[in-house]
Amino acid sequence: MGKYRTQRVFACMVLLALSFTSCSGNSGDTDFPFSNSAVYFKKTKSVTVEVYYETGSEPFVGTRFNGKPLWSILEENLNSIFQYRSQIVDINIPTELNEMNQISPTGTSSWSTTAILNLHKENTLSLSSETSSIFYVYFVNGYAESGSSTIGFSVNGTPVVVIFKDVIRGLGGTPTQKFAEQSTLVHELGHALGLVNNGIPLASLYQDEEHGSHSINQDSVMYWLNEGKSDLVNFVQKFISSGSVEMWGPEELNDVREFSE
Ligand SMILES: [Zn+2]
């Protein structure tokens, strides 16, 4: 328990017949004083994503179809979300496993928020400051305590995101899995950054309040895809076929344009 006792899951990505759903909660966290939307969109000079993975739950790496790194999908979406800052935000994303951090399997099969934050506390290599923001992504074996259909979640009020690799592996063929993994990263980092209405004020009325911090725009990565397998596969397939990896909707971009300094 300790200093992480107040953490709860705010946003998550759940697989229900291969669809996204969410869960909600709240946090009174004070252990991440520099991890909030105001820092990200008004002060920070760099955003770094650190990846930690349990042996057996390695992220997909390598290239996507156009020869760019697969992880440039996340990078391009982060560049897009920070395009309205008055200064360039330096985005640092690992692209290969040797730039990520392997950790020994913990043997945990059912992950609570507390367990994820304890894993973070035991493994983190660096801390954020007011001008250097770090997000921590954990790829783990096993499943979320909330259910074996959860793909991943972000812990509200923290820069900690978890991805359940066993669930990713259940998502169709390898190309679909690769893009679903990246879109899940974009989605969860979206929540961690403050979307939708999770720290960044709404510039327009597009929040799907019934489903928490999600968008009513079904073409946005922040949409709660709740209509079954075809929705997620179609969402991912659109990016595979078009070559575009812009996953934010115009509504999210409008929010950050209004909020950014
Ligand atoms: Zn969500």
C-alpha cells in the first residue's frame, strides 16, 4: 500500500468481443507532482516514453509497412498532440527492444492498480521534472484484476500505463495486433495526457460522458468502441490500408490547441 494507496484506475481499454470499454475511478495522488496536463501543455520541453516489459510480454517492434518504425505511430501522434505548443516539445520514443527495459516475470496473473504502481516503484529508472515529462508503459503477463478482456489502462493522475500482452495476442492476425497495440498506447497516453476532459478542458461538447473520458466521434482513437470485434478491427484496418496514423479526432486536437501555451 504505502504512498500508492490512493491510486485507482481511471481509464482503461477493455476487450469485450474485441471492443474497447472503460472503467472509472479517481485519484488523490501526490507522488507525481509534475505529471499533469498543465505541465504537459504549458511547460514541458520534452516528453519521453519509457517502456518496461516482463519476459514473455515483449512489445512489437521493427517496422510498419512504409519502412518507418512501428513505434513511430505513437511518436507521430504525440508530435501531433504537441503541435500547438509555443515551443517544440522533444519527443523521445524507443523503437527497438534494446531501447526498452526487460524485467523479470513477477508471476502476477491478476493485476490490480496497486500491483502496477508497485511494479513501477520497483523498476522505474528516472523521474519527471517540470520541463522533462516521462511516461512509463508496462507490458505485463497476465490480466487486469478488473477482467481478462482489459487490453490496458492508465492510472489516473499518474504517468503510468499498462498493456496486457496476452489480450493483444488474441486480436486477430499479427498486423492487426501490431496496430492495435500502438492504438492502445495512443489511447491510454491520451488519457494520461488529459483527454477527454480528464485534465484538458473541453473546447467543444464531444465527451461521451456515459463512458467516461471518451469521445463521441467514432473515428477518434478516444472513442469507446463498444460494438464488437469488427469495430476494433475496422478501426485498425483503416490505418493499415491508408498509411495514415493520425488517430486523434479534430475534437481532441481542438482541445489541445485551446489549452496549449
Ligand atoms: Zn479509455
